[in-house]
Amino acid sequence: KAGVTQTPRYLIKTRGQQVTLSCSPISGHRSVSWYQQTPGQGLQFLFEYFSETQRNKGNFPGRFSGRQFSNSRSEMNVSTLELGDSALYLCASSPSKGNIQYFGAGTRLSVL
Amino acid sequence: GENVEQHPSTLSVQEGDSAVIKCTYSDSASNYFPWYKQELGKRPQLIIDIRSNVGEKKDQRIAVTLNKTAKHFSLHITETQPEDSAVYFCAASINQGGKLIFGQGTELSVKP
């Protein structure tokens, strides 16, 4: 079974631009969660989607948004990029709430 | 709000020694506590988890203990090996998934 796949692996953007990251969960998994990882703040929860609905949300500004498609693939979007948005963005999938989360390799975003 | 404190931030041990990492959570509703290992440049990998109805769980050289009264849980690694060197994260969740609140991480170094 293929693992969680995130694309692209690396991104370089400039301040003010927007970016879209993609996450394909393990086949059969319906829950996708997104996390931001930085050296200073560690791993912080962004949001979780289950059956195309946002089920949980972290404490990030509205510039961070996401969605989930009927095939459980998920995207997250960051608008009006700031230097502080530079981070590794990880997604994790699980069969449903109440199960282990499996992480993808992440997308490393650099904002210049 | 929800918070997980993890200590120590760095830990250096000799090969063969034991290592202990401790975490404290704030939300008494938390009932699922996974531990992840992240090697440099790699994705977080689940190494062990424990649910609130269990006080201790062991898997070969790794064990986790949970004290619900004190809202405290710990990871114990015995007979450490150089390949145990990595960053370890504890996390807490309500209803076993979806939204994981992570500790700040412990960088474990096992010296041969």
C-alpha cells in the first residue's frame, strides 16, 4: 500500500504570493490532518478534514485554508505569504477519527 | 488552552544506557497519547502509543507509562543504540486522533 504522498516536496515563493500544497492519503483513509513544523514552534496543528468537511481547526490566521475532495485527497492554501510562513508542512492520514496518524514526507516552503 | 510540555529538550546517553522523556498535558479530556520519532530529514514515525484506559504499554525496548491523575506520560527506551538517535515527540489528543497537540520535541543522541 502506498504511503501518504505530498506534492511538491519543495517550494520557493516570495512575500505576498499564495501557494497550494497537496496531500494524497493512504488508500481507504478518510481523515487528513495538516501540521506546520518550524524549529521555533515545533509541530503545530492547522486543521483536519474528514469526508470533505473540516472537523477540527487550529489557531492559525484565515490566510491558511484547506479543503478535501471526494477521493479524500486534500489541499491546503496559504494566501498573502509572509516570511514567517517558511516551514515544513506535513499532512497525516488515518482511517477515521480514533486511529493512528501516518505522516507524509512534507512540503518544505521557503518564503523570500 | 491545550498544551503539552516535553522535557528535556536534549538528551545525550551512552550506548546501552536507558533514556527517559517526560510529557505533561493540560487538557484532562485527552485520552490518546502517541510518541513519534523523527530522524533528520525524514517524516515523523509512530513508535508507540497509549490510550487513557491503560497505565503502561511495552514494545521490546520501548515502553510508555501514563499517570492520568498527574496528567503526565513518559517514554522509556532501554539498551539504547546509535540508531535510536533522533528527535522524539510526544502528543496528546481527544478522541484518539484528528487533532494532535505535540510537545516541543527531545533531541536524543546515543553515543557509541
